[in-house]
Amino acid sequence: MTSKAIRDDAKVLVTGGCGFIGSNFVRFALENRPGWSIINLDCLSYSGNLENLTDIEDDPRYEFVKGDIRNMEDVEPLVKRCDAVIHFAAESHVDRSILDAGPFITSNVQGTQVMLDAVRRVKSDGGKAPVFFFVGTDEVYGSLPLDQPELMFTEETPIQPRGVYSASKAGADLLVQAYHETFGLDTRTTRCSNNFGPYQFPEKVIPLFVTNLIEGQQVPLYGDGLNVRDWLHVDDHCEAIIAVLEKGAAGSIYNVGGNNERTNLELTHLIIELMGKGKDMIRHVEDRLGHDRRYAIDPTRLKGEIGWQPTRSAWPEALEETVKWYVDHPDWWKRVKSGAYREYYEKQYAGR
Ligand code: NAD
Ligand code: TDX
């Protein structure tokens, strides 16, 4: 059953739909909610790639708008036209946030504030304000120790980010909760664990390691490799977002995870095995600054209240399928690694 806020023929504004999760979400939603139409607002930062959506770009239910979530002029006309906003757009790579915090603060914090203010304006003008869905991360809860495996993040765990990326996502997340409490916006928030799947920018560990191995290069494993992440297939994440959008209450917050905790060493060994390579391909490198040790999601609330749990994330099969996708799509990742994907916008949209 869908809630009244989300009609079967809803117009949905997706921000950051040219990135990894956003592009998978656009494809997943068009397939699974045939009545929806989707506007994709993306500024095409380095991780925004129109080639992630070439298969659906001519679908009459889909519209791409190049624009920046930090600009009210870009955002407001689109927010006015839609029933729901699903807000993915963000700077997403922890290592980049260590090199330069600036874009993380402007896109993640200020950009989210502009999005929320646009929704608020519709409401204060007496219109029907869209539901605002914030795609958050488990990293806002900080880091768990390795010697207490029973500890997990629940939605009641205090927000205690330890890095620039997670602090910027925590700022955005807390703004969403503030706009719900203060202005009565109808918000939903998910805090999800690490995603894997097709079209992930090859700076993140799985596509980086797979494509390095295909190119005959070693894989740079940070520190002792014992840091733990909980891996979720991106389509499971997309399905969870739709479930929370349709069944969650206004102001609700849900953790999303894969029940799939792995050390980086375990992940690396499995990738190497799937690629038919040897352990000599691992290069142990200096650790990431402030490297969070372990993330672990307690999924009880999502399962109990919404009835959702992952069905596509079980290893080794799910990882094998993803590794195979990169092996089978060298044209996609070679154009990303070389920067050639950036020409696509000009070719496709010049003069439009
Ligand atoms: P990504 O870097 O692949 O994609 C981000 C997209 O946002 C890009 O298309 C980029 O062009 C766009 N964008 C960035 N700044 C923008 C701006 N100012 N205006 C308009 N568009 C802008 O990231 P991703 O891995 O797909 O992550 C998407 C969202 O999910 C992020 O909010 C991230 O914090 C969250 N998240 C990611 C993971 C993960 O494992 N990747 C896990 C939990 C939550
Ligand atoms: O070269 C590498 N070597 C390495 O050992 C890279 C890029 C990563 N790592 C380690 C660091 C992490 O422990 O692998 C683990 C995963 O790293 P990333 O792929 O950079 O992801 P992470 O830092 O865990 O953050 C991701 O999950 C949560 C996403 O990038 C975030 O957007 C999301 O919120």
C-alpha cells in the first residue's frame, strides 16, 4: 500500500542522479514504479556521469536538468513541480574530504539547506510541499571498536562523526531533522552502509581494486586492512528507499544495512580470488587519516516497521556479479579513468 503523499503517478525529483547510487536509483525506479516520472538535477561534478543513464535518457518519463543544489534558482522551479524529492547529491568520497573540506561543506551542508528551504517555500506559499527524502550514511554514527562485535548502530546511537565527510553528512542530516521539527516538513531519512554494484566511481575501494587488477596494477590496502564495512548491493538500497518513502511516517529515520560485515582484507582477498590473481597484488600503504574502524548496522527498525530486508547482497555471489560487471564493461570505466566521459555532456546537450 502506498501512502497518500506518494501517488502511483508521482513526479519525483532526484538530486545527484548521475552518480553511482542516484543513477541506479533512477533506473530501478523507472522499472519498478512505471507510473512515476523523474527529474534528475545534477551539476555533473567529477563523479556525475551522464553515461551512467544512456540506456534510459530517451524515456519520456525521464528528464535531466543540469543545475546545482546550492543555487535556489536551479532548485526552486523543480521542487515546485514535484511530489517527492530524493536527495542523493553530495560529495561522497572520504579521501577527497581529507584533501579539501570546502566542497563537502558547500554541497553537503549548504546544498541540503537550499533544498530544504525550497521545500519550505512551497509550504509557506500554501502549496502542497513535496516529501523530502534524505539519503544519509551510517558514517554519521562514528566508529565502533573491533573487540566488541556485539555493538551496532541503532537509530538512537548518538551522531558522532569523526571525519570531514561524515561531519558534513551529519550537518545535513541534522538540518533535515531540524526542518521537520521546526517547520513541519514531511521528511524521511535513511542512514545506509557501504554500497556496491555497477557504475560506482573507480575511486571507491571495490571498483578501484577490480579495475586496477584488470590493468595489471596492485591494489592499495590502507593500514592493517582490518577495518570493517557492512556491504549492501545498490539495488537493495534503492528498494529500501522506495519502501521508506512509501511506508515511512513523516520525520522517520531508518538505518539500512546488508548484514554483511567484512574486513577490508577479507574483501580484498575475495576480489583477488574472483579475478584469478595472487596475494602479491596487494600493496600495503599508509593508513587513511582518522580511518573509522568498524561500521555495523542494526536493521531491526526497518525490518520491523517497514518489512524490508536485503535480498541481493549475499556474498560471494553478489560481489562476483559486481566484479563481473566491471570486467564486462571496460568501455565504461576506461572512459571514467581517462576523463573522456566528460565529453559526453557537450556531445549530447550542446545547443539544446
Ligand atoms: P557519487 O559521488 O557517485 O554521486 C554524487 C552525485 O551528486 C554526482 O552525480 C554529482 O555530480 C552530484 N552532485 C554533487 N554535488 C552536487 C551539487 N552541488 N549539485 C548538484 N549535484 C551534485 O555518490 P554516491 O556514492 O552515489 O552517493 C550518493 C549519496 O548516497 C550521497 O549523499 C552519499 O552520502 C550517500 N551514501 C553513499 C553510500 C555509498 O556507499 N556510496 C552509502 C551511504 C550513503
Ligand atoms: O584505496 C583504498 N584502499 C583502502 O584500503 C580505498 C579507496 C579504500 N580503502 C578502504 C577504506 C575503507 O575502510 O576501504 C574501505 C572502503 O573505502 P571507500 O570505498 O572509500 O568507502 P568508505 O570510506 O567506507 O565510505 C563509503 O561508504 C559510506 C562511501 O564512500 C560513502 O559515501 C558512504 O557514506
